[in-house]
Amino acid sequence: MKLKIECIMKPTSKNKKLNKGKIKLGKKTNEGYYEYASKIDFNLEEDISKQISKLIKEKIANDELRVEIEKIKKKVKDFSKINKEKNILYYYTVGKSLAFIDSHKFKDVALYSILRRISEEINDILPNIKDPEVMKKHLEVMYNLGHIKKKYISLKNIAWNQLYEIGKFKKLCRNEFLLKKVLKDCKSNISGPALRKRIKILLGG
């Protein structure tokens, strides 16, 4: 992909804020090139070397993400003949493919930025969801559910809406002890706001 570096030189503003958050990924242009989100701005108080470091980290993450997106496309294709909506096995399968997000190359990259890129480049991952913000929330649920052992995903007495609610909580999906407690509560048909409240209590508020 073509590397586009933008250097900015204009009058310095005293109120200019530094972007101290995680690195955000850019996007593909209509011509198929990747436009980097990281810029080199000589007006920032931030050291130029740090700005270059961010640009390099974004490039490494972007190169790796391109490889992972192709892998996810293959998983999505395996489910092309079935309804993807409210299909817990599909959500779990894609979620397992999103495990790369936990790797060292993506530790400084904003999660929602990664999910945005995935939704932009895999149009049929959830074809009936058109709202980008809703799409990112569903992808985050997939990502979280991918950390759960498959034996809990395939429980017959757990409904889709219960597992989707569970998938909203990152810490819960990574804590088997608390997850088992929640799944036990689910047997009493608790769901929606009541289940959400129960999970928040278990997680300490």
C-alpha cells in the first residue's frame, strides 16, 4: 500500500491539544490506497520522534491487520449460506478470529479503530447492520465472546439474548469463575436489564 505522510506547518495555537490517546487507524481511499491517520505536525509540542514512532506503529498494525482481515473473510464465507444474525456459533467463530487484537502489535491501537476497519473492509460480516456504531458494538461482542470456552457457548439452556448481554462485558468473558455464576443465573431466564445489573454487581459495580 502507498504510504501517505502529511506534514503540517501552520501558526501554532496555544490551545492546541496533544493526542495522548491510543493510536487510531486510517482508512482505505476510493483508489484503494491506505491513508494513515497519524500525521507529522511540527506545531505540536509533542516531540517529532514520538510522532514518527506513532506512524511506524500504525504501519506495523495496518500491515498485520490486512493479513488478519483476509483470514476473517474466509471464516465469514464459511457462513455465507446461513443467517448470521443472532447466530451464536457465527459470533463465536468470528470472535475467535479476532484474538489477534490481543497481540503486541495492537496493544497501542484503539479497539474501536480496529473494529471500524474490519467493518469497512468486510461488507458481509453482518450485512443487515448499516449503522457503523451498532456494527462496532456487535463486533466487540464477538471479540469478547471469543475469549469464552466453547463448552459455555454451546449450552442448550442459554438463549441468544443472554449470551449477547454477556458478550458486552470484557472482564466477565475473561473470568471463568464469574462467568459460570452468570450462566447459572441464566437458567432462571434472567435477561435484559436484570441480567445486566446482575453482571455489574458481580464485577463490582
